[in-house]
Amino acid sequence: MDGVDPGRLDDQQLIKELETIHRTRHTTLLHGSDDALRVHGDRMALLEGEYLRRHPRRSVAAGRTRAGAREREKQEKGNGDS
């Protein structure tokens, strides 16, 4: 594994690592080797898993659920072709 074990990071370090890995994901997808993409994905999964372990009851925005996405799509269709 590359990087510090996510379980050893404090909350502030974990958030910083998550911000960094999400920011670099697109470039890794477009321009990284297959191995780089695999390592990046593995690291991202570890960091996200640790975040979810620490925050199992995190606040979830209604618009970020399947039901919320369907409602948003329905509204967009209703407002799109006036």
C-alpha cells in the first residue's frame, strides 16, 4: 500500500487526503497507466472506507439519493421544453 494507513490519520489529515485524491482522479483516469489507475482506485477506496467507518451517520442531502435524482430529472423534463 502506498501512503499512510488511513486508520492512522486524524480527521483533518483524512479529509485532506480525500480532497487530494478526488482532485487528481480525473487526470489519473485520462493520463495514468493502468497500474497508476489501479493504485489510485485502491487508495481512494481505502480512504473513503475509513471516512465512512468514522461517519456512519453522516448527513445525506436529499438530492444525492436515487429518489432525489429521479425527482430532479422529473423537474428538469417538466421545465425543459416550454
